[in-house]
Amino acid sequence: MTTREEEQRRQHGPSSDGPSGGVDLTDYVPDDILVHILGLLPTMADVLRACAVSRRWGLLAARVPSLRFAIELIPDNSDLKHQNKVDRFITFINHVLAKRAVQSDGLIEELSILFEPDYGSLGTHQVPTSIIDGAHVKSWIKYGMQHVTKSLVLMLDLPLPSWWSINEGMVDLHELPNSTRLETMMLSLKYASLRLPATVVAFNSLTDLRLQEIRLTAGSERLFSRLLSSACCPRLRKLSLLEVAGITELQLEAGQLSELTLESFQDHLNGRNLSRLELNTPNLRFLDIDHDILDVLTISAPRLEELTSTFVGWSDIKQLNVGDLSCVRSIKDLELNSDGHPLDDAGIHSFVYVFSRVNGHVGTL
């Protein structure tokens, strides 16, 4: 509503279009404040229900800066009913996003899409499975890159058939647009298969990226390394890769990265486990590695302050190259198990070599 319309409303007093035909006291509240209040509601379904009270509120729905969608799927032991709920939820999401894309500049601050099952007293294996077409997932990611200025969160936390990831669950990310505004992105895709873009895609403003439960198509190593590099993400500060399957090596060159978490790169479907990890991260401060099947590990992180290495099989690493670690002040969960190896084994020497690169004044061990 324009400033002139607001002034006219104040001059003529509050309207009488409240639910009971009485005075609507919200007429005294400026639009910007109402939009802020609507933006605090948990989901878009709540926003639309609230905006149904009057024509004025209905118009304000288009100005809510955060679009949050969430569905809690209650098990009913019926695949058909379960799928119908998912399909209706997807239709609702796509309808709202399409309307917002053509309104004003189409920009929003936050887009969050959550599929959350309520297992209740049932075990996970008893909950009916659902199907989500990978084309929908791609469209939501693309929408976030084009229209979101701050945060994109997409979580598919629901039971899916074992064959889903390589059929309907294929998410083809070819021809993605560059993202000039998005700051934070979190994708948890229940091992959807991602086909990465062959061309360079820039995330010029991205500072925080979390990828969880995804499967990369065969031969994606070079494309994945490039996508995470400074060439594509020049401002990336925090990176979390959790349960990423399908790659055998990762070469990370990220000049601004300060915090890195790597956890479980095992591929139980095809056996393509991460075995080679190379880090060229001159500004890295915190490194947490939780992966026990590495053959080659290279770390160049001269400003590293904290190292956590849960389940890293240091004695099994065949080739270890570690640069200056003189800034390290804390080492956590560093464990050596010889498993019967002789003390002159190369792996034992590699473990000792790590400590030779660390300043003797480590505060926590």
C-alpha cells in the first residue's frame, strides 16, 4: 500500500471489515510493520491463513520477505495417501513461487523447503515411501539462485525408494544461472544424484555452503572441485560436506575459506569412496575430517588453528603431505591404531610426521 493510501486511511479512521464487522485496529498499523510480523510466522501456509482475514492483508502476503515451506508427514501405512500429500505440497510450493517471481522485482530474503516425516512410534522402515521428481528439486535450486538474497535451505528428509536416486531422483543442474546475491545455501537431498553443470557457475556472494546426503554422478570429481573453488565461490568462508557419495578425489582450492567440515564420503551403492584429498586453503582456521578411507592426504593450511580428525586412519594413509602447522593450538580426536603394524611402518611414520609440523605449544590434545 502506498504512503498516500495509508494517509487517507488514517484520515478516515479505521475500517469496519474485521471478522465481526467491528473496528479493525490493525488499520492503524503501518504496512511495513505488518509485513514484518507476517514474516515471523513459521510457514507460508500460516502466512496465507493469516492474510485471509481482509483484502488489505491479502495484498501484504506478496511482500513477506521469507518463504518457508514445511510438511510433516504422519505415517498412515498407505503409499498412495502419503504420495498424494507430497504431491499437493509440491503443487502449493510451485504455485507460491510462480506468483512471487512475477511480482515486483521477484526478490526474497529466504527460501526454505522442508520435508519432515513424523515417525512417531513407527520405525523408519514402516513409513511409506514417496517420490519427488528431480526436476522439482532443480527448479527450487534455480529459483533460489535467481531470486533469493540471503538463505536457501532445501531438506528432503523423508523415506524414498532405493532406486529413486538414479531415476526420478536425478537432479540435472546443467544450465544453472550465476548467483550474485545468495549468501547461505544448505542442501540435504537424501542421496539424490546430482549432475553438475559443465560450464562455470559463479556464486559471487556465497559465504556459507552445506551439502548433505547427496550423490554425484560418475566422473564429477573435477567439476565438483571447481564448483567449490575460489573461481566459482570467491567469498566462501564456511563449507560443510556431509555424506557426499560418488567421488574418489577432491582437490579444494579456496582462498577465503576459514572453516571446513568433511564427513563420510563413502558410496555404499557403487563403492566410489573418497581416497584422495588435497586442500590448498591459505586462510583455513578450523578443519574437521571424519573419513577413514584415505590413501592420499595433502594439507596446505598455514593459518590452521584447530584440527579435529575423528576416524581418520592416519596409519593407513599411503601418501601424506602436510605443510606448516605452526599455528595449530588445538588437536581433537587424533587417534593412532597400529592394528598390528610394525612401529617402522610407513603409516606410523606419517602419523608422527603430522606432529612434527605442529607447534610444540598445542593447548588442547
